[in-house]
Amino acid sequence: MAIQKLEHIGVQVRNIEASKGFYQGMIGLELLDEFDHPDGDKKLAFLGFNGEILVELIEGYDSDLPTEGKVHHIAFTVKNIEQERSRLHDLGVTFIDEGINTLPNGAKYLFFAGPDGEWLEFYEPASNYSK
């Protein structure tokens, strides 16, 4: 298994600008990256400190979830996402997205379900690629 660390927690938000202001001004996190998701329906912002992402804000999913349902996913950093996808497939894991997705910054990710349907993400940062 190639888990390297907890990557980030994805949080669904109604207004990404207001949420960025809160997490920066009230919590003290730094805005590390932001962009539109390639599907065109979502906006993403990554916040943390010392260059480490802690929170991913996601605007564009269902923002009418109950208060305890705002966490969208838990992400773990992996070294070789293709190998990890094959390993999960062989173990019979249920994938939320069948393929591996690539973000505009070159990072790759895939979503799969935990035993109670919770969304989990394996995330390979763009810096791991030598292309």
C-alpha cells in the first residue's frame, strides 16, 4: 500500500469566495491553489499552511446537505495512483468514478466508497510526475 499521508478534507460550500474568506481570515489558513474543475460545474480552492493542503473547498455540488453532511470526502496521498487503482479493483472496492481524473494542475485522483458508502479519495500530487 502506498498511502503517504492524509492529503486533505473536501468540504462542500455554497459560496467559495465567502468560504475562502472565512478559512483565511478566521482560521488563518493560506490560499494555496484554486481553479475550476475540468467538468466546468465546480470551483475548487485548496487551503492550508506551510505549503501543505488541509482543506479543499468545493462549490457546485449539492449545497443543501444537513450541517453534519458537508464533508464531501477524505483524501489520502498516494505515490502511484494507477497501481493503487488496480489494487483496489482486485480487492473488489466500489469505485465512484471508474477512471482516474486529472486536474488542471496535473494532479490525479480517484474516488471510491468505504464500507458505509463514505467517499474516499486517492490523490497523487502533480509534483510526483516527471513529464
